[in-house]
Amino acid sequence: MRINSKLGVQHATFDGCEAGEGLAIFFSQNADDVVRYRFLVKAMIGEGIYQVGIFYSSPPNIGGASGPLTRMIGGAVCPGATSWAVDVSAVDVGEGVTPETAEVVLSSSRCFTAPIGVTRVNERYTYRASNGTATLQVLAGQTLKSWGVVASQGVDGFVETDALPIITVPNGFTVSAEPNSVAALSTIVFTNVDWFVELMESA
């Protein structure tokens, strides 16, 4: 199915005798595409259509985390599913949505090994690092795996994330976070610290 980034929510389906409890989602973009997309995955079971999960995609070429243009980006498993639907929409990251086209292909079978629910596959690793004061936004398609800071500038440092208390980092001390400690689409503000973050982009 061909989609257009400017057309809002677009609906892809897979049904018929070939549909089963497992779903694979393939996505194709051009090398210079920059749009990130939201995928809402739904399954039809005997009682109706139900949401299985949501995930986000990243563009194929992002700094040190470049990837293939056509790739499997996610899968889903729902026991009892007899057909599937995926709602795809472009995400505005604050600068408007760039006009682009992309392609979504769905494949389904009764054979599966993935965990129940929606899972991203073939994620790409990247990181950011700097010092002083900076604001980092976790974009759609990015998952923040970990972050760490050290207050080495002769003053106390601070870390602030959405809806959480400000973390004070005393001068000369280090603070690090557990994986997945910050929700997707969050903003982190680093003040007076040397910092790094580890990120996973979608396939």
C-alpha cells in the first residue's frame, strides 16, 4: 500500500484465508526521506477489532545509524486473530510534515515465534554526547536505552525530564539511569554536566 505523509491516518489491511495470528510489517522509504511514522496495529478476533499496540518508525538514514530503505520494522502476535489492520500516520516533530511517499506491506501467517503484542525488529543503535547545558528530545522512532552525566564543571549539575522531579548532580559526582528510564517522545534538559544518551532507532 502506498501512503502519503500529508494525508493523515491511512489504513492498511491484511485479511482472507492467509491471515493468521502472526503479522509482519514491512516499510519502504527513499534514501533522503526524513518523516517518522506512527503505526497503530489492530487485530480482528471473533468479538471484533481490537488494538494490539503502537510503535514508531525512523527514517532510513540518520547520522551513524543508517539502515536499508526496504526493511521489516515490526511484528505482532495476537492469539485468535483472523485478520489485521494497521493505521499509519506521519508524526509532526515540530517543523511540519515533509511531503513524502512510502510503502507499507503486511504479511501474515498462522506460524509465529514473537512475543504476544507488538514488537519492533532490527533496531539500530546510536548515541549523543556533549557537555554544558543542552535539551534533547526523544523523537518518534527513538527509544532511549540509557543516559549518564557527570558534574565536572565546578558547580552542581541538573537533569530534568518530562513530569519527573529534577535530579541534582553534586559537583564531582556521576548519575546514570537504567534502560527505558524515560518515556518515548520526552524531553531531557541537561544543565552544567557532561552527558551522553544511548538511543535505539527503528529498522
